Amino acid sequence: MQDGYHSLISLLLPDFILDFFELKGVRKEEDVFHLDLQEVNTTPNVPDGEKLLSKGFFSTITVQDFPIRGHKVFLHIKRRRWLNTSTNKVA
């Protein structure tokens, strides 16, 4: 990963995104930035008595964001799969 792009892009992303996702990579093509985001391993808030376990990731989704200085921006987002151990459902 190119550290210069990583530092700059971190400054351009909203803070709330970086609270929940880690910037894993930045790729620059001719006129496109690809940002790889991975959900951090922080257990979401759940009602008392329920426990969630991280069980891998859902498939990556791609979202087009606003352009940066004439470059298209694509966010490649990888969310965690959380297993609720009391219901055995994945969220």
C-alpha cells in the first residue's frame, strides 16, 4: 500500500467511517481511487444476556463515493459476520 495515499485518504474520509472501519488499502488507477475498508473487530451493542462472536466476513460490497479532484472513488467495504450465540443467527 502507498502510505502517502493512505494518510491523505484517512483525512478525507468522515470520522465515523474510521470509527467502525479500518482503511486496509488504497489503489490508484488512471482516474480512479479504490479504498479497501474492513469493519473493526469491536462487538456491536446488544441487549443484556446476548453474546456475539465474529465469524469471518460477508462478501465485499462496492459503493461509489463522491469524486476527489476529478478522480472517481470506490469504497470496497468488508463487514464482519456476527454470530448471536443465544439465537444462532448471523447478523
